[in-house]
Amino acid sequence: MVPELETVKGADRRAREHFTYRPDPISLDSAGGITADQWRSHHDDVLAGRGWSGDCDDLGSTALMLACLAGVAPGRLYRARVKSPDNPPGSDFDHFIGLYHAPDDSWHTLGDTYSPSIPLGHSGHELHSVANVAEGLHAWYKAQNT
């Protein structure tokens, strides 16, 4: 049996195979406000061997979905809004990553445009808020950076 962390790292590698980073286009809604970011999984493209492009939330969402499809329990996976290492002090979150909470209580990134899957403590990111994949997109919790 493959340890679950290896399954997570495999999902991360697979998500990156034909990925090209491309920021979301800025568009305005009918009231002149900026439209919401589109968080999409491109797992169907990955599974079909097609190239795809997106931004940090697309890569993170894709890696999380691939981990779920590979058998990782959604309760062990999280969406995370983070402050990246190059975000100025005092600013809000500016980046999205996936997280895996291992049975040994360690945390690992996945679907991070900054690096392949690594221990969260080595990423340089500061957690802002997290949402457990099993709970959906609307249950965000303020993160404890310990």
C-alpha cells in the first residue's frame, strides 16, 4: 500500500504535468465591479492528458480534486488562502494553495504555484484562512499560525 502522503505528492505532480500558469483576466460585472475569481478544477484535462492553463486557485483546486479521486479522504484536504512570502507586511492574503493534513499531524502543500508539495512550514506562506474540502467552499475558518 502506498502511503497517503505519496498519493498526495503524486496528485500534485500530475496536476503540474501539462500546466501553464495564466492569471485570470480582469473583467467587470454589469455594475462596474471586478468579477469574482473563478476557482476551477481542470482534473478532466489532466486525466485526458491535455494541456491546461490557470492561476494559483486553479492549480490548487485541480491537485485537490486529483488527490480525492486517488482516494485521499476529503476531510484530510483543505483549501487555503495564504499570504505569500513576497506579499508586503500588513497586507491580506494574496495566494491560494491546497493543504494535506497527514495522520501524523504534519501539514503539506499541494497545488502551490511556488513549489511542488512540501511541508507547509518550509513554504514561506502565512495561513490566512482554510476550508476543509469535505465541508465545501463556504465554510472558511481563520487559520492559527502555530
